[in-house]
Amino acid sequence: MNTAAKPSILPRNLSTHIILSLFLLAAVMPLIGTLLTSFKDPTDLAASPFALPREWHFENYEKAWSQARFGDYFVNSIVVVVAVVGISVFLTVLSGYAMGLLKFRGKALINIMILVGLMVPFEAVIIPLWGLMRDLKLYNTIWSLILPQVALSFSFGTFWMQAYFKGVPGDIVDAAVIDGCTSWSMLWRVLFPMAQPSILSMVVLLFIWTWNEFLLVLVMIQKDSLRTLPVGLASLQGRFSTDLSLVAAATVIVTVPTLIVYFIFQRQFISGMISGALRG
């Protein structure tokens, strides 16, 4: 019986690997082309973007970092990302725990509001948000980037953690209650360590979204010293539109941190995604 099943399984696995390899190639090729372009001299750009440079110009990165003020933009991006991800994770773990395991009045209404927050597109609230930041005297400050993105991340993070806590076996909760755990100690001593794969998956997603945020920075920030990397890259493209090597180097600088974060947490990210799918 096993020998009869093998011929049907092998072609299916082969076709799956071929399809995945094609998607991987389509995703990686633009990055490879950009990376090679970033080391080229402008005179080498007439050749294929996938051709190796005749001479490797590492100074393109130094030029992008210094002349385009990417050092300042990088620091701003780090400050915003750390603040947004840290505050969002803390708040959404609390709200997800409450919505997933605790019973209280108005829970259904709050859940509906959270779902509405997920469905409303950000572009629909950007103008009222601009007016609110102006009235609060936060416009053109770093807080006009941090606070709105925390609010934008709250609905998704709460929904994400609520799904996890709802799937926690009841025996674990009952055992913690019998051992004398309060709601607070049950969350941080028992459930929080168990939820680390889901939390790290959320951290990766929030990091990528916050790092790549463009529209909010463009609307809220007028000071060049407070811009983040995506808006700095757009400004660079306008000033150095003819120097594609410099623009490519700047693009790599913007892209690499998200790749590093994903590769560091890829196991936890995949584990969290799989556990969420199984619980769903």
C-alpha cells in the first residue's frame, strides 16, 4: 500500500516546491538587483541590474548615510519603532487577556468597537487625526508619530492576543486559580510565558508596519530633523533622481533592518502564526 501511494505524493510535492521556488525567486530578484545596483558607479547602470559591478563602490552607502542625513532618519525610526512596539505590546497583552478570558459588562460592545477599528482604513481618519494632533500641540513632534501608531496597532494587537487567550486550555486557568493566582499574577506568571510565540509574531508585524509607515510621517512632520527613513528615502529620490546607485544604497539601508528582525525571530514568528491558525 505504501509503494502505491508514493508515485502520487512525489509529483504533488515536486509541483509544490516548484511553485514556491518561483514565488521565492520573484520576491528575491528585485532585492538582488537593488543590492547590486547600490555598489555600482553611475556609468555601470546601462548594463543589466543583475550584472556584477565592474568595481565595488562601498562609498555609496557612506554618501547616502551622511549627505542624505540617513543617520538622523535612522535614529528617528528606531525611537518611533521601539516606543510604538513596546507600548502597543504591553497594552494589547492586557486588553487581549481581558477580552479573551475575563467576563465583564459591555464586553460585546467593546469587541465590536475593536472590529470597527480594524475595518476603518487609516486614510479615512488621517485628516481628523491631523486636526487632533494640532489641537493637542503635538503636531510636528515625535509624539505625533508614536501615539497615533499605538492607537492604530491597538485594535489589531487586541484581536491577535484575544484569539490566543481564548484558546488557552481551561485546565491551566483552573489550576492557576486553585494555586491562588490573581488575575494579574495569572497573566504575567502563567500565561505570558506561554504566549511568547504569539507575542513575538505580533512584535515582528508591528515592527515592519511601523518601520515602513509613510503617510503618517508625511502628514504629521514638517521638520526634516524628525523624519523617518521611508520619508527620507522619498526625499532622497527627489534630490538625487539621476544617481540611481545612491538611491539603491539608501533603499538597502531602509530594507535591511526589517529583514534582520524577521530572520532573528523567524522561528517564533512561524510558530506563532501556526499556533494561531491551529487555534482558529
